[in-house]
Amino acid sequence: MTVIELYVGVGKIANTRDEQQTVDTVLDSYPLVDMPPSISRRAGRLLGERLADDDGEGPGIGKEDAVIAATALERDEPVLAGDSHFGTIPGVTREAYR
């Protein structure tokens, strides 16, 4: 999920070659993690809790971000992100890559 999310950013940036090099360098420095059922359950619960607390605005995160957040929580690792919306998820620490 993280690789997909980071490459969405590559596709959105005008200078994709530089952005892709930045993303590839960062990805090469971290291990890739498979998604076991425990992460799927945790991601679903995060989404469900956000929907239960919904004030009509929706959950505030999508399925992909819920999986990324759940992975970070399961592995006790920060989320590597270019935006700050992960800061709204308790227990998740965000690390900027640029």
C-alpha cells in the first residue's frame, strides 16, 4: 500500500524523474512488509471506528491509508508520508520524506 501511495505522488508531480528517484531511494532504505490478517483486521477496525465517530464528513482516511496506519501500529514504526493527515490517528507517528 505504501508503495502505491508514494507512486501516486510520483504521478502527480510535474518533475516525475526527480520525485521517482526520491521515492525509490526512500523505499530502498526500508523493508517491505506483507499484509497478514492482523493488519487487515486492525485497518478495518480503524475505518470502522472512524465511521462510528462520523460527523457526516466521512472517515477522513481511505482504505489504503488505514492499511498503512495499521501496518505502522503493528510494527511500531512511523508512517513515511508527504502529507500530515496520519497525525489524526492515535499512536501513529508521521515522518516526512521530503
